[in-house]
Amino acid sequence: MEYRKLGNSDLELSTITFGAWAAGGWMWGSTDRNDAVEAIRASFDVGVTSIDTAPIYGQGTSEEIVGEAIKGIARDKVQLLTKFGMRWDLESPQGDFAMHTKDNSGKEIDVYRYAAKDSVIKEVEDSLKRLGTDYIDLLQIHWPDSTTPISETMEAMELLLQQGKIRAAGVCNYNVDQVKEAKQTLNIASNQVPYSMLNRGIESELVPYALEQNLGIVAYSPMERGLLTGKYRGETSLNDGDHRQQYFKKFEGKDVLGLLDEIHPLATDKGASLAQVVLRWTTLQPGITVVLAGARNKEQAVSNAKAMQIDLSASERDIIAEALAKL
């Protein structure tokens, strides 16, 4: 495993970071708590020291699972990344309406993007309890909230930094202008954004800016929620409540299977899976600090970590680039 410094912070994160959205079950067709705990622990055993979660993932379930999984591990040996700003538990609507959905029990809920100062403080206190810790390594706003000034949200994180409840502050899903505005109040460490072979939009503006400003980039959905593993071909069924039933439709105009067929010989030559080649490619792209990879069981978790053992030469990356150019 490789470890990389996150932007201007003193955090050293594992290049493959465990993404714990699916572990919470919400929007993934349920979860097996024991499998999720085992997956996180198996990741740690092979060098994955960083875990990314959020309160909204299972409405606290993911954070609770992460907290259970890290019991017995020295706190300074693991880095906890979590978020705030997706409220499903407000007494009255506040912020930007995000979605009407169902929680893990099937109860209908409304989710709001809300990042006012008092709300941020409350969410962090709740997260600390669920995670079973007294500090968070990286706290991130989950999505922009147009109803709250960015400066107010950053001031809340600055206060948490001063109190020692967080070690570093970051954002998620911010464009360059929003990052610039945030940095007027707080020198944030990172921006967590979607990035994959099929979604390279950040390369035009965000990546050059991040390289210039020493801003860490945490890449999520590198495997497009399983699509780039090659597992979902034809009529592969997904569980009820799995958001990917709709999500995969956004790529219907791209020859994803053709891309995977061109990459497959590379994977075969290296004795690796498609998913491992895709993950390793993502970690090697300019500006990308760490890459989030989810796992539903320990076998997937170990496989994700072992992607870092793959060597992709310049000529092999050229082969992948040629395949991507055909999309």
C-alpha cells in the first residue's frame, strides 16, 4: 500500500481508502453488518488505514459499523473521514431539498442539504458518538448548501479544528469557484469528487487548480458503483432498493463493455481483475490523492487493496488511453 499526504494537511492516507457508503446499506439494497465489519477489518490487515463514511449512509448505520470495525485498533493507526450536511432528521425543512426516499427500514424520509453552523456542530457530535472516537481526521461538507453562506460553514469547521474535534477540513462536490470561496475563510485540505474512466470532467478545471494550490482530491465512484468491474453484463439483477438500477442507465450511450474488453487482456496478463486495473489506473492520474473503493465483504476489500501491487507501465497506460478515446 502507498500512503499520500492530503493537500496542506498533516494527514497521511492510504491511497486506496475504504468507501463505506454500501456498508450502510442505504440505496444499496440492504447490508450485512457482520460482512461489512469484516470487510473493513480485512482492509486494515492489508494496509488500508483510511475509511470514508457519512451520517446519511444508512442514517447513522455506516458510521456505527465503522466504529465497531475499528475497536481494538490503535486510534492513531486509522484515519476516519466523515461528512455532514445531508439531514434526514430535521424537525422542519431547512436548506436545499435533496430527495424523497426511504431509509433502511422502509420508512419514507426527506433529505435536505443543510450546513448552517449549529447544524454542523450537532452532526459532528452525533458522528463522534457513532464512531466511538473523540476526533475525526477529515471532516467534509457532503454537498453544497445554497441557503447557507459558505463562509458560515467554513467558520463552523474552523471552530471544530480549534477544539481538536477534527484534524482537517474538506469539501465534497464543490466546483472551483466554490473551493476558492471556501478558502477565503478556511484553508481546506481537500475536495471529494466523482472521477472514473467514464467520468473525467474534473480534469479540465479542478485538477489543474488542485495541483497549483496543493488541494487534495479524494476520488469517489472510480468503478462507477460496480459497472467497471465487468460484473454487470446483460440482465444481471440488482436487489430492490439498489439505486444502481437507475444509475447505470446514464452510461447507456457509452460502449462500456467494449472498453472493458480492450482492458481485459491487460488484466489477464497481470493475473489481476478488471476492477484492480481500473482502480490502479485511477490512482495514477494527475492530481488524484486517494481513491475510494467500497466492498461488501472481505474478499472484495482485500482485492481492492491489492490493486496497488499492479504496475501499469507508460505503454500500458497508453493502451488504456486509446481505449478511452473511443468512448
